[in-house]
Amino acid sequence: MNKLNFLKNKNDNFYYSLSIFMNLDVQRSLFVLYLLQIGISQGEIGALQSFLFFSAVALEIPSGLLADRYGRKFSLAIGFLGLFLSGVGFLLFSSFIPFAIIFCLFGASIAMGSGSDRALLYDNLLAEHRADEYPKILSRARAVGAVSLGLSMLLGGVLQETLSWNSVYIFFAISKFIGAIVVAFTPETKLPPASLNFHDRCEIGNETTPGVFISLINFFHSKKGAFLMPLFIGFALFELSTIPLFIYGQPFFAMQGLNVTIIAGIYASVEGISAVMFMIAGVVCSKFTLGKIAFATTGVVTFLLVILAMNIGVITSIIIFLIIMSLPAIYETSYETYIHNNVESRIRASCLSVANLINAVIIGISYALFGGLLDMYGFSLTLIIIACVCFVGLLGVSATLLLDQQKPFKN
């Protein structure tokens, strides 16, 4: 038994280590300021963000199929190496066209790791008959990742202030290369094609098992796969209210007179609070259904977005920004666990890629819309519009849960 526990802890620790390097990102809270500093306009930055998201869109499904076909570690390693090359690109270039290519590579690299890490974790737990521990392990890993991101963003501010912008991107590139090495040592359990999760079973006939792509198509043509689509859309609309705000918060706080180090500190605080939220998420998800979590989280975020639109002062804006950015951790954990409970191992990464594809399309469009709304109507009215869209996302979640007719969690 001791040997078995040691093996479990070892496998879990490898995943926690992987989460550290996936989230280690010293340039995350500063890259907009860096691009502005080298002469890239805000409109061009919006275009670059759209390039990033739409390149992620283009590779979401292929990356999931690749991960399911050749292994999740293979896909993750390619993603890390692509991020390494992106970091090097930031050091070498300073004009819009090269950065358009760099951001496309960045988006493609994100797609390669998108869903593969969670599929890797879930199948490893499933092979050890520990699938019911997924929310707990995932929430811990996300907490570790949030701490890693928060500390790295704070480090990015310190590196820029004490050394140079180049030091930020040198550190970024090196960290991603080390991440690729960590992937090589992370265990991966490959389950039989028909291995299913603990919650439910998809119907698979006795005939020859179809390929991954055909299995994915068949799944989303089935009732089980079809009822997940409104959930994907609903969650993406919720994300639309937080992710663009995360990016545009950088120039917003800069306009309030805050320096780079303080802004980096704000973003580091977001990740610190998110780490606490992720730790809580495992417990919350075991006690409450996805529906209750989605309605509570969306309601609070919608309300806070409206409050943030009211010119309430720098300190209060920072506090509300911290809450809006960290609260979704609980919703995200519940959402992903629900998906895993309704998908078989053979197409797990591919199905997550479909969810991420829908998310990336909506978020990619939202970046351009967010920037356009800011130019036309200003920050306050833009936030009110975004708050309305956030609340509309509940329709998608409600549709999925009404069609499902079963509880998302069984412990």
C-alpha cells in the first residue's frame, strides 16, 4: 500500500510540476505595455490578439486529434517548443508583420497544449481508479499554476524595472524550454480505445473501433455530444467578460498613473487569489452542481462588471478587478469536470479541443469588439455591454443541464 501511495504521489507531483511550467509567464502582465513601448499601436495590438486566437482556432481540432492519436505528451512538448520560439521572436523583432507571425505561432502553441494536459491527468487517474479525485487534483494543480503565474508576473515587473525588457523575454524563452524537458519525464497512461470514465459510458459496438476523427464526429452527432454544445457556448460567453478585460486592464491601470511594477503586482495578486479559489474549487464542486455554480458565479461577475463601470476610484477598481479575475476558477473547474464525466477516453483531448475551439472563436472576435467598443463608447458603457453578454451565457448552461437529465457529479 505504501508503494502504491508513493506511486500516486509521484504521478501527481509530476503533474503539479508540469502545471508550474505551463503557467510560468513573466511577460503576461506586461506584453501590451512592451508592444506599446516599441511602437505597436493599440489597434495593432488588438489585431495581434485576434491573430493569436484565430491561429489557436485553426489548430484546436487538429491538436486534439494529434494528442489522442500520438499521445498527450507529444502535443504538450510541441506546444512548449513553440512558445520557446515565440519568446525568442520577441527578442529579435520590433515591427508589426514579424509580430503577426509570432502571435500566430504563440496561438498555435497554446492550441497544442490546449486540453492535452487535462486529458493526460484524467486518464492517468482513471487508470489508477481515482477518477473521482479529478476535481481535487485539478484544483490543486490549477492553484499551483496560479501561484506560478502570479509570482512569474511579479518577477517580470522586477526584471523589467531592474534589468531590461530583453531579460523578461530571455527568462520566458528559457522557462518554456525547461517545460518541454519536464513533459518528457511526466508519466502518461494510454487506455484501451473503449475505456470510459467513471460517470457514464458511451455506446461502442463490437465492430472495429473507428478512428479518432470519426469517433469525434459520431460523438457530436449523438445526443450525448449534442447537448454539450450549448454548454461550450455559454461558458465561452462568460469567458468573454473576463479574458479581454484581463488584457485591456493593463493600459487601463497605466492610465490611472500606476507604474509597471504596481501593475505587475496587481496581476500577480489576481493569480494569488485564483490559487485560493482553485483550492476551494475541489470542495465546492463536490458539494454543488454545475448549474448552481454557474448561476452564482455569473451573477456575481455580472454585478461587479456593472459596478466597475461606475468610475469608483482606483483602489475600489483594483479590488473589483481582482475578484472578477479570480472568481471564475470555481466555475472553470466545475465546467471541465462535467465535460470529462460525459466523454470517453479515446476522444477526451479532441472533445476538449472542440470546447476550446468554440471558446477561442468567441474570445477572438471579442478582442476586436472590445477594442472597438472602447474607442466608440469608452470603458464604462463597454463594461455594461459585456456584463449583459456575460449573463446571456447562462442560457447555454441551462440548455445543457435541462437536456442532460442527470447530475454532473457522482462521488
